[in-house]
Amino acid sequence: KELAVMGKALENAERPFVAILGGAKIEDKLNVINNLIEKVDTLIIGGGMAFTFLKAKGYEIGKSLLDESKIDYCKDMMAKAEAKGVKLLLPIDTVCIEEFTFDPSVETEICDSDKIPANKEGCDIGPKSRELFAEAVKAAKTVIWNGPMGVFENPTLAKGTLAVAQAMADSEAVTIIGGGDSAAAVEQMGLGDKMTHISTGGGASLEYLEGKTLPGVACLDEK
């Protein structure tokens, strides 16, 4: 089922095809981003990894997560998306806090994503971004999602992740959750049965999205 659903999405998706990537580290998703830009109509980037893209656009990101060494990579990917006519959506507003915490009573402030104050860090996508991303999901026929939109372990910073999960649950599209935190978030929110497929592959499903040949699959193909 995993190969049938994900394989069809990657090779022969019903369009519009939207991919949503989140999570903290851009490092984990380098090849995935590169591969998906070849295949999707819209690529949505949220979570901690979005801030390196925002920085690459010259925006102020305050104390938000940043991978300095990947700024040029982000510029290259944005240029590649533009050249291929792929819409690349980044957060337009951000839920900011002063100090990273899992405490639900943390004070939050909504900031424009291009003007995050120097003493704040972004920890979730804001209400305008939730709407923007949900609109893209609504218009899609195939959606793949891997990685939360914020620190979803903290209920106060989980609204972005919940909004994406809800948009997918309400969608008529083929909806695929690519394992890991996204799968946990969807199950936690009780929306699991509304999705076409939830991958249990974890890291392997990411490698599949990268376009890698998986050893277990290769030996089955040979048989």
C-alpha cells in the first residue's frame, strides 16, 4: 500500500499536487525539497526550516532557528522553483515567543514573517499562513505532508500543525502523511481515519520522497 500510494503520488499524481514540508532541520530535507520541486505544483515550507528560507530572502528572523550554511541552498531552491513554475509558499506571519518552552501558558505575539523582532523566535505559523496553506490544500487533488509547522508538542504552538491536519482531513484529495511527527500529530488530533494513507516508514518514507531506491524494494522488484 505504501508503495502504491506514495509511488503513484510521486510518479503520476493527480494535479494540482501539493507537498507540505515542516520540521526543525532543513538538513534532513535537502534532497526531498530538490526532488519534490521536480514533481509538485506547489511546495509549502513551514516549521523551523522555513526560517532559513526567510533569511535567504533577506528577512529579519530574530532568534528563530537558522542554518547559516544552507542559505545559498535555499536561494538555489527558490530560483529552481521559479524556473519550473512551481509555487513555493513560505509563512507570511509567525507566532513568536521570547524563550523556547513547552509551557502552554507561554506568551505569544503574532509577527510578520519578514520582521521578527531581534529578541523573539518563531515557533509556529501565524493565522494568515494557516489560511494561505489551507487554501492551497483545498485546491489540491494530491497532498503529501511531512513535518510539523511548529513546536506542536506545546498546545499553544500547535495551531499551525492542527490547521494543516484539519485542511487535509476536510479535503477531497488523496492525502498522504509521510510518517514521523506528522503522523503522530494527525493521530493525536484524532484525524487519522480522514487521511488516505499514513506512512509508517519514518526515515524510509523520507528517502522515498528523495527519489532514492530503497534496498528492500529493489530486491522485491528483482524477484
